[in-house]
Amino acid sequence: MRKLNKSILISFSIFFLMFFIPSPTSFATNSTKEKENYYVEEFTVPLNDENEKLMKSSEVSSKVFIKLPPEKWTIKGKKYTGETIGKKVLWKTSGDPGITISLAKSLSVSTGVTATFGMPIKEMNAQIGFTINKTVTVTNTGSYKVPKKHKGKKVKKATVEAYALYDNWSYKVYYSGIRTIKPEEYKGKGRAYKPSGIYFKKKLHYK
């Protein structure tokens, strides 16, 4: 009788486990992701002025103001850190298959810095190497005809977005004068940026 009860208990336990544990097949089916149905192309249009990339790391001090005690701002360790794409969409359009989209655009973008740490703008302009908060116009020409088919797939529409391209420099600001006890005080690190061109992103949406 005891052996019979034990056999019944084992059979019930096996049935319980088989009923509540999900099968590997159902788990794999639920984890399958759908493929995204579009294609992205990218290209850039540079500015003609590429001289800023050749700027060497420098250490230039401002002139001492006529004050008691004298006050001086200095930028040190200026270094070109590369090109980045802006996050803001400057221009966006779309078109159906067969439509020609004009890419002849003049877009306005500003130069700038992430922080001045109290340094006068005129002094910073002289030491950074360009005018901060100056508007630069970036112009592009040309057009793009939306294809009816792409890579064997029918195209539903195309969208084009334009972003600014920036050249970037890192720098460190130092100060000496009435507001510090030390001969020279480190104020902080910042980033200077200047437009270098336009970044276009074309997206083809398939049917």
C-alpha cells in the first residue's frame, strides 16, 4: 500500500511540473522581434573654411588690466577634439516615389562655448580663435529623386533631415587677480564649437 501511494505521488509530481513549466518552443516564439522596414543613407557637405582644424594647442594670456591688484585670464591646453553632429533638426522634408526633393538650402548655425567661467567674451574670442555666438551660414546645393524601388523593395516615401556639423576644441580657463589668493586659479574645463558643414540623413520607408 505504501509503495502504491509513493508511485501515485511521483506520477502527480511529474504531471505538475510538465503542466506549469513553459516549453522551449513557446519561449523562442515570444522573443522573436520584427525587422525594421526602412533604409538609411547619410552624407555631409563641408564648409570651405577648414583652417580652424589646423589650430594648434596654445597657451595665450590676456593683457594685464590696469587694476590693483592686476587681473588676468588665461586659456591653456586648447586642443582640437574632432567633429560632431548637432542634435537639433535644422530642416526636414519628405517626398513620394518619383518626386525630386531640392537639397538647395542655406542654414544658419551659431558658434559657441559651453562655459566662460566669468572670463570676458572679448578675451575669450581672442584666445579661442573665433568669435563666440556668431551666426555662420552653411549652404548646400543639389537635389535627390526618391526612387520607386530600392534593393528590390517598393518605396513608400523618403524623408530627409539636416543637422549641423561642428568642429570642437577643449580648453581650460585660469584666473589670477583680486578674486583669488593663489598666483593662478584653475576655473574649469569647457568646449568651444564652430559649424563645419551640414549632415544630411535620408531615410527610405518601404511599403
